[in-house]
Amino acid sequence: MLNWIGVLIAGILNGSFAVPLKTARVWKFHQIWMVHSLLAMAVWPWALVVILVPHWRGIISAVPLRGWLGLIGWGILFAVGSLLYGAAVDLLGIALGFAIQLGLSIVLGAIIPLIWTRAISLADQRDAFFLGGLAVMVVGVIVCAQSGRAKGEGAGPSDARFRKGLVIALVGGILAPTLNFGIQYGTYLLKPVLGPGTGGFSVQTYLAWAVFLSAAALVQAGFCLYRMIHRRTLGVYRQPGSALDAVQVVVMSMLWISSIFIYGRSSSMLGRIGYSIGWPVFIALIILTSNAWGLVLGEWRGAPRAVVRKMLVGSAVLAAAAFLIGQGGR
């Protein structure tokens, strides 16, 4: 039960981390995202490793190089998927981009770890609950996405823009669950080195997650830096009011990395299929929390009541799906 509470807390934190973006006054997306990437994915993880993981240098030398390279590869794929997510939403709009990418992320992020660990049996009633919950969750994502599109009342993309956006959304959706894969890969990478005496989870695993996230940080921060140099917007960091935005980004980065580490630890403690049953519930909670913040911050103010009701229905469907998946993981 405590591990499910951990997944719950992680989802709420991740659904809340972008709230400081709403109040930033000077920095724009690329300035915010570069600093956030470096802090959340590199500085804070390594700070935890230095504080909590004794002899971490020895662990690095004990793991084969190909293992670390594989983990870095997952980090790069996660960074590319994150960047494609934003591009797809820009090309297709919130509704379609959101539905395609999160739908694929939920399904692939849950199914592939099951296949990886050879832990699925279609004859098992628990698997029926689990797969049914996944299907219901995808429906909930689509309903929430449609309500977001109706709220925005934006015009649909042109044919050329739609085709380009569709390809990017499909690739981004396939890469989206690499966050889950990288966390799981890092957890199993260190098990032979740590040995069976470490129990269900060891803080040494934070080292693997720090390597994985640092690879993603360099790619994302590098892309943002390139965009700022290209647009000549690096000077924004020196403008009056930047200090307040910097404080908000620090808070944003701490919320995000806290959610990832809590999710990773809690899911690993749910058992052999923890990352499969934890991931869709984690994503659902992110959507539910971000929808709740949208209501609190007035993003739905002025939207037709039917649209708000649709969002609430979609949120209820996600909650029901999370319950079904939880039953499948019992």
C-alpha cells in the first residue's frame, strides 16, 4: 500500500511541476527548459548520489562499459522524445498531439516491461484487469484531449502540417515511455553489482538514474542553447526580473526530480511487474493533477460547461482505469 501511495505522490508532484511556468515573467520556454533540464536531470540527481551513495566511483568501475552506454542511449532517446512531444503539440494542437503521444506512452510503457520480464499471461484474471484498465485509460486520455481542444477552440492544422505532425507524434509517442524503460534498465543494471543482500531497493540505484537523466539533460539543454543562440535571446537571462524566474525554475526542477525518484523507487517495490502497473497509473495521475491545476489557475474560465463536464468525465475515466490496473497488480 505504501508503494502505491508513493506512485500517487509522484504523479501529483509531476502534474504540478510546470505550475511555475504560468508565473514566469521574463524567461521564455527555451530559457526555462535549459535551466530546468540541467538542474532537474543533472545537478539534483548527482547531488543525491554524492550525499547518499557511498563508494559510487567504485560502482561505476564495476559495471561494464556497454551497460553504461546502453543507459546513456536510453537517456538520449528520452530527451528526443521529450523534444518531439512539444513539436507534435505545436503542429497538431493539444487534443490530437496529446492523445496520440500519451496513449502510445501508456500502452507501450506498460506492455513492453511485461514482455521484457516475461510476466504476462493472458489466461490470468489479473492480466485481464490490467489490459482492460489500459484500454479504458487510453479512452480517458482521448476524452481529456478532446476537451482541451474544445476549450482552445483552435483551427485544425493544414494537410501538410497534419501529416508532418502525425509522423512526429507517432515517433514521439513511441519514445515517450523511454523514461520508464531507462529507470527500469538502470535498476536492473546495478543488481549484479550490488548483490542480493541489498533487498528490494538500494539507494545505489540512484547512480544509474543520475547517469540516465544526465544524458537526457545534455541533449535537451544543448538543443535549447542552440535555439537561443540562433534567435539571439541569451541576453534574457540578464534582464530585470530574471532572479524571480530563476527561483521558480529551481522549484520546478525540484518537484520534477522528486517525482521521478519517488516513482522509480515505489514502482520497483511493487514487485516484478511494478514498472508495468506503476507507469500508467503515474501518467493518469499527472493528467488528473494538471487538469486540477488548470481549474485552480482559471484556465477553464469562460469555457462552455459542456467542455468542462467532458474534462471531468475524462478525469473520472482515468481514475477508474487506474483502479482496474491496480486490481491487476494485486
